[in-house]
Amino acid sequence: MTTTTEPVTGVRLVARSEAAGRARHFAPGLVGSTARAVQVEDAVAQVHGVRAVHAYPRTGALVVWFRPGASDHGVVTEAVTAGLCTSSVVVPSRRPRSEDVSNGDLARMSVGGAALVLLGIRRYVARRPPVLGPTARTAAAGVTLFTGYPFLRGALRGLAGLATPTAISAAIGNGARRGILVKGGSHLEAAARVDAVVFDKTGTLTVGRPVVTNVVSFSDDWTPEQVLTYAASSEIHSRHPLAQAVIRSTEDRHIAIPAHEECEVLLGLGMRTFTDGRVLLLGNLDLLDQEKVSVPDDATARVTRLQRDTETPLLLAVDGTLTGLISLRDTVRPESRAVVAALRADGVRRVVMLTGDHPHVARAVADELGIDEWHAQVLPEGKQDVVRTLQAEGHVVAMVGDDLCRLLDLSREAVRVIRQNYGMSIAVNAIGLGVGATGALSPVVAALLHNASSIAVVGNSARITRYRVEQDPPPGMVPAGQVRPEDGASTGG
């Protein structure tokens, strides 16, 4: 949007555009006045946050480069106004920076112009053949490379503007169609460098839908159905997979779940609830030990046996007395072992499993999946500590769900295409410079060749939109990059 500023002095300043730390203005008072251009450059350059300023007395344009958020537009406008108020007859102390030309630029333009004149005389005045001899070709090649440096630099800027963004955009679009959401290009490139993967066991390596396998009562006054009923009352507001399994089992048996008056989440241990005037504790052995609840030896032996069988026991204590036990089992996904093997084959050096379960359960699952490094009985904040430790060791860490293999495959394909784009563009431009040095490349052909390389880069990047990863995600998998929140009622993870 174009805006016009009319200062009190009558100086007119029109804002043409502003984006990415660059603002372009039009000041009619600059036209034809080198003195005003110099004064404006000097005044604006002193404003905090301004990086550079060029005033163009021939066209009246004023371009200001600034650090976004670090400069005050009002101060810049006042500085421009002060410079424009300078008399047009004042003798400037220097030339405007917009007219700065380095000695190297002058040398290249001079040599390039002389070479073009000589080659033109040779071709059209002396009527020499269009194909140069060996000596002339060597001289022309040197001149072309020397004078073509600005062109080569521009060509490289052009390919850099296409090679990476086109490949990244295509890869992000490909992933989005497969349910993989990538935050940005830098995150996609970082995924290609991942060499350590941390898995949360429950719902990622396992199905995440535990089932109740057994309900035991340790008191003659309590039936297994009552144990299950009051356990479900404790878990009714929890979203943890173990809690949902208890509630599903109760509903399948058509048992009414009583509401509780109060509940308290005990992180990594279980729940404390108040129901029907009773204090209920539901969780693991650590919870009962913390609350000074006595656990008989036979109950402890049963818990140990269940854990070795990869089952998770939940203990129910009522008013400080152990009342019952509920055992649950969560099966390992059949594809999990293949996923772990694929990650290792793809260059991931460390695969780590984290769980809130007992070490017996963690070891059994890790052995089944071929995972050498695992951490058991880890609280939610402890999982963050494990990731930070791996990062401190120099690893690029991914804490993810099961779409990781597809994300790594896609990100590494994007990086491969980016490298192909750079190689292809550099090769085309190098060939063009070489052929042009012989005099056999007309300007029209050169323009077509340059644009053909750009089209080739875009076409090569477009291949990623049709790139197929090795496998589609199994049903029910957790989306890549999504870390499931841990519920306070967790006794496993």
C-alpha cells in the first residue's frame, strides 16, 4: 500500500513498499540533487537499527535496509525530511552510495567491454570464422570467467532460491498427505540428521489398548466385582490407557461405577480418591509403600510374577488395607520390531525405550523388540531429562510416535533432491560458461539454457510429491512428532 507523508516543511515522501527489513520510498525532492541524496543517506544512516541506505538522485528512489523491530519509522521519516530540506545548491562532500562501484567491478566491465569489441571486430570486420582458434579460445575463456563472475554469482543466487525451497515444499506436501505434519523446512532437514530415537512404550511400541486379565480379592469382605468397581471409580476421570482398560472391563460386565467425591493424582504412582466415605488408593507397590500400607508376602510374590509375565498389576487399598489386585496386559505391536530394525538400518545409532512400568516389564518388552537401552519407572519429567542427556552427548534426538520411519525416509529423500538440484544447476551453468567462452553460444540460447535449468530444478523437486515411502502407517499409530501426555494415574508407560 502506498502512503504519502507531507511534513510541515512541505517536503513530500511516498512509501512504496516495506518487507523483510527493506523499505523503498519515493521522494520527488531527490530528483536531480546529488547534495540532497548525500544528506539523506548521512541522516538516515545515523538512525538506530538502520543497516544501510541508498538514495538515487536520478530517479528519486530511497531504499533503506533496517533490522526489523530495532528501528523507529517515525525517526527514519524525520531523518529523511531533514535531509530533503537541504538546499539543492550545496556542494556534496561525496557521491551517493547508490553510485558506488568497486574497482573490481570497473575492471571486469572494462575488460569485458574490450573483449566484446575485439571479438566483434574479429568476427564482423575481419570476417574470421565464428569458431575461434586454440589461442583465441583460451583467451576468451579467461575473459568470460573473469567478466562473468557477477553473472555466475547471480546464477548461484537463483539456484539457491529454487533448489532448497522447492524440494522442501514438495516434501512437506508429500508428508501432509500421509498424515505427517512438519513445522517447517529447518525441522525437516533436522529430521534427516536424527541419530537417536526415544520411544515411549505404551501406545507406541505396544498397542496402547490394555485389557484386564484377572481381578483378585485379598479380603473375604470384598468380591472381585467390588474390587473392579471401586478401581473404576478411582480411574473414571483418567485418560491413561490402563485407566481406560479398567473402565472398559467394568462396562463390559455391566457394573455400575459409583462416583467419587474427591480425587488426587499422584504422578507415576496412581490415584487417591474418596468414595462412599472411604479412602481408596489405586496404583503400584511404590504407592502403597509411600502410604504405609502393609502388603503380604503372597501379594508381593504375585505382583513380581505378573511383572515377569509382562503384565501390569494395579493394587487397590481401602482405608489403609490392601483389598485387591487387577492385572492388565498390553500386547506389543507386531510391526514394532520391524520399525526398530528399519531405524537402525537407516543410520539411527541409538534406540531408547522409556516406560513408567516395572523393570521386569521393561526388560521383557525390550528383549522382544531387540532394544538394548531402556529406562523403567520413569516419571514424565524424567523422560525429558533422558532426551536432554542424549542431546548433551551430541545426538540429534527424536521423541516420536510410530510414523518416524516414514518421516526420516521422506526428509532424507528431500535432502538428496536438494543436493541433486544444486549439482544440476551448477553443472548447467558451468557448461554454459564453458560453451560461451568458445563463442558458440548465442544470447538467446544462453537465456533458454539458464531457464531450462530452473525448470529442471522445479521438476526434480516435484518428484518428491509422488515419492512413496517404504511402508504405510499401520492403523491406530500415533502421528509422527506427537508425544502423548502422561496421565497422573499412570503406573506404567
